[in-house]
Amino acid sequence: MLHGSVPPTNADGADGDFYIDIAAWHDGRALSKSKAFPPDNAARPTQAGVTVTIATPTAQAGGGGHGSVPAFGNGGVHVRNPYVIPNIGGLYGWLGAKWWQWAFSFPAADIPFFNTGGPVDISAGQSGPVWFLAGANSGLGSPRTGVVPYGKFLFFPMANAINDYPCPPSLNFEPDPGESLEDFLQRTGNDYIPALTDLFATIDGVPLKNLANYRATSDMFTFTADPAAVSFDQCITGTPQKGVAVGYWLLLAPLPPGQHTLHFGAPSWGVPGQDITYVINVQHRHGR
């Protein structure tokens, strides 16, 4: 079961446990299906709750051929951004936490958001149906290029941060009296990232809209980073520690086979700002 920062409601309006089935389609056939978030053998709830199935392809509604862009729906509500899975429940927050655990699984020198462009092994550190793409804390000299297998969802930040703990005593970074550590990290993390107005994202040149709707805050999670990462985050301990992910993210359904260009970021976020381009080659079903 997925418990997120924005709880779902069931049919009578009460908060409820839920799970998410995600199916993606192309030309009327299933590309991929992930049977639950989180995909860690969590049991489906036995009580009544909210079940969200995301699978409303235009191909099944009489739309397009091989080059068509499916529109995904949520309970019959049209989602205007092509390929984008809606920011529902706690899905984006949960994936934001997983994204930071992935990013910090690398040695400090190889953390993906420090890559400055060119060919990259997108498969590094990836597992499961959702693969992660990175921001660019040092800017990009050229687009990142790489290969993505058939049927993978892609999750990436337009602007994001991790609010981690503990920090050196000199920073006086502690919860207020009576405040839980999770509430403290969520509150101060959201204070740190303002309401950004220059978010942008395009898929093959098609601009996505209403990007402020894709902000999410995670529950508190545990991660371990290379102690050398303290060079850019003075709260890194090199041992298991707590964090909260905050940011603006996008989760894309599997793209059709072939070459695709993803361009996303927020120029006002950080120095030199976030402006990221990936040119990816999505393999065919049998890796061709």
C-alpha cells in the first residue's frame, strides 16, 4: 500500500488505503504493467479503498497509429499532457524518495545529476518498471544520450531537493519543540523550494502544461550516501540517515520504440539553473 502526502479519498469521501495499477498501451496492445506501487510484494488492502487504474489510450478510442501520442485518463478524466501519469495520491512523493535513494547509491563522483552531457548508461542503478533520469546540477554542455528498454516508465525532476538530517550542530537545524522530525523536514523542505513559475518540459517538441500541478513532497525515508558527498551537502553523514524529497517531477508512461527528445527544467532553480535534454533511443520489444 502506498501512503502519500496527499491521501486519496474513496467513494464516500473518507481517506483510504489504495494501490495503483499502471498499464501503458501503444497501438492497442499492452506495453507494460506494474501491478502495485510500491512494487515490494505489498498486499492489496482487504478493506474498501481507492483503486486507480491508468490506461485510457487514444488507440483504443479510435485514435492514432504508430506515431500517435496516447492520452491517459484517471477515472474518465482526460489528462491533457501526453504520456504523463497524473500526480495522484502519494505516487510522485513515493517515487521522489526512491529517486534520491537511486541518486545516492552511486559514488559521489558518479552521482547522475553531476553528469555534464554526452553518452550515458541510463541503465546504471536501475531496476523495476520505473527508471529514473537526472537533473543537471553542473549544467549540460551537450544533451545526454542513451538507450531505454521497451516498456519502461520514466521519472525525473524539473526541480527538486532533498532535505536531510542530521546536520552539523553549527547549522542549528532541529525541529521545533513538539514537532516531529518528518513534519520538520517536510515543512522546511517546502520552504526551501519556492513556487516556481518557469518550469518547462517538452516531449519531442510538444510542450507540457500546468507543470505546477506536479509538485510533490515525500514521506520521510532512509538513505545512505557516499561520505564524500558532503562536499556538496554538508548534512551527508555516510551512514543511514533520514530525508524528505521535495520537488516538481514528471512520470511518463512508456514511450514508443524509436528516438525521443526530452527537454525539461527550471532556469531559476539553482546555479546555473536546470536545463536538461535527453535524447533517448527506446528499444523495440526484442531489443532491436
